[in-house]
Amino acid sequence: MAALSPHLKQATPVTVDHAFGSSVYDIEGRRHLDFTAGIGVVSTGHCHPRVVAAAQQQVGSLIHGQYTTVQHRPLLELTERLTHVLPQHLDTLFFANSGSEAVEAALRLTRQATGRPNVVVFHGGFHGRTVATASMTTSGTRFSAGFSPLMPGVHVAPFPTAYRYGWSEQQATEFALQELDYLFATVTAANEVAAFVVEPVLGEGGYIPGNAQFFAGLRERADRHGILLVMDEIQTGFGRTGRYFGHQHFDVRPDVITFAKGIASGFPLSGIAASEELMSQAWPGSQGGTFGANAVACAAAVATIDVIAEEQLVENAASRGAQLLDGAKERAIDGIGDVRGLGLMVGSEFTASDGSPDTARAQAVQQEAARRGLLLLTCGAHMNVVRMIPPLVVTEEEINEGLTIWSEVLAAV
């Protein structure tokens, strides 16, 4: 009898029967408050009626129209909708299926456009699980161990993780930028670097926001050395941080953004956006794929973008995110060393009395929360950060409900 790989470990004991909004219901009929959102995917909540209707209608007319063979209406509609939400200068799109594919597409584009071999990523970043993107991922060795050799040409610079260093944010930022300059002097010449690839908020790395000074420093160095700035918006995009894209909090101008997760409310769809001038420098044949821009996924994405706008979900993410972050800080107890986040990305880092990561307690808290009906995930290099990622439709009452359960869990564990 066939079975799932034993390494596909479920974070919670829940087997879902159905789900709606911020709630999932198991096969025994019990409701669970979902603060995982499919790792940030179901932006409009589970089974939003508009998204369901769009997908159902599309299934009846065209399921798959391979988009280098034919075009289809959902693809054209999605491209038009994205014109109104993307930064104005990022006016040309390439679609794929997964976040890893989007990052690889950005890597391929920047190397081809610049003719340079190297890329600089930042400590704690997560960019995917394929060979290339795992080579660029430093949020944990579990993503890259055991299948070396990895892709060459990847160099790692510090991210301003103030709590880890025990410094102020300004000290951590100044250090990160100084070390980036030192990297250019000692490891890779700046004129051999095609791109910086960076998340506005570290996702798997521990829910650590960047800051305006850091990203301004990257932009200045990119301009000075002819390097392209790629913002990985796969987890932060489509309203999650309280702006449509995470980098918009920091007034930084990317050359490329990658997106996936929340764009289609659960249907697999990803892509990159760049200027027409830059995208035209991709080599012929370098962009394509069998399932990219699937018609049903595109229809769901169009509905998702419409729902985000009409229901003001970006604004809701900002207000509910502030409520969640403030509430998590207020409820922090001994053993939680730091509470941080941006919008509906909130992480609580568990540390022992000597300041070392307390992975065991973080895991126990996450499991106890699941038993009490609150679904959460962990992240960070040591998996000692418990993260809250509600869908963008989460209500004030649901945030309060989640925080009440969180308080009970912290008291119990």
C-alpha cells in the first residue's frame, strides 16, 4: 500500500474536513482557529465565496491552456489587475507555479541581464528547496544538507538581526552594511555580483523585519556597483504586512520582485515582476513551463486581488496585525526573549535563562496550542520561534480569541 514519505511530518494532529475564513473543521467536527493560513497562502481565508465561484466557473470552460502555446482570458485579466497593484516601474511579468521557481527565474534573469556569475543573499533568508534556491537559503541547514555540491556563486552577508546580536537595530544595521562592504573586499568583487536577493521580513528565518536604513544601504550599493536588487515577496506580498508588498514599508525601489503564496488563495501560482527593459534581457527560451499561469489558478488570483481591494484586506492586515503584535507583546512571559513582526506576521522567540534557543519549549507551546484549537507553526534556525500567520480576513474578535488561547497555553506549558 502506498504511503506518504515518513519525512512529511504534520505540524498539527488535525485532519481537515472543511474550512472557511479563519477556521478549519476536523473530521470529528471540531473547529480550529487557523493562524497558519497554509503558511501564509490563503490570504482571503479558506474557501472565500468569490474565489470558489471564480475557480468553479473556470473549471467548466478551460482548466489548462499552456501559456506559451495559447493565451487565455484569466491570464490577460490577471496581468491587467497586477498593473494596478505592482510598483509602477515593474510592468512586465513572468508566471510559474512555486516560490522556488520564481526565485530561480529571478536568478536566471539577473545573471543573464548583467553577465555576472554571483549573487549575494542574507543570513536567515529562505528562498526555496530546489538545488539553486536551497543554495541561497540560510534560514536552516535542514533545507540544504545532504545533497551537495550546491550551486556555486552564492555569497552570504549579514541581515540586521538585532536580537540575535544583542545590539540595537541601528548597531545591527551598521554592522550588516559594513560586513557587506567587507564581503566585496574579500570574497566576491562587487562587479561580479548580479543581484542582491533579500526578504523584506525574514520568514523561515524567524519573522524578523528589515528596516529602511538597511534597505537604503542595499539600494545605494546596488546603484553604485551595477547590482540588481531582488525583493523576495513570496511570504510578505499581497497585503500580509499591512502594505501590498513588504518592501513598501521601507521606501526602497526593487529591480525585481518575486511573488507566490497569497496571490491565488491556495491555488499554485507564482511569478516575478520587472521592468520591460530588464525582462527583455532574459535569453530566448529561458522562461517557460508546462503549468505556469494555469487558467484556474489565474482565475482564482483575479478574484483574490478583487477581494483584497473590495474588502480592504490590506488595511485589515495593518490594523489586525498591530492588535496581534501588541497583544503578543503584552502576554510575553519569562522564556520569551523577543516578540516581533510586521502586519499579520508575528513571531515569539523562546529562549532559555542563559539566552540560548529554547526549542523544546517552543515546540511544546505550538503543540499545546493545537490541542486547544489554535493552529500555529514554528520557524527560525533553531525552530524556537512560534509564528502567527492569520489570513487577511481575520477579525478583531478572532484575534482576541487567538490571544486568549495563547495566554492559556503559555500558562499551561
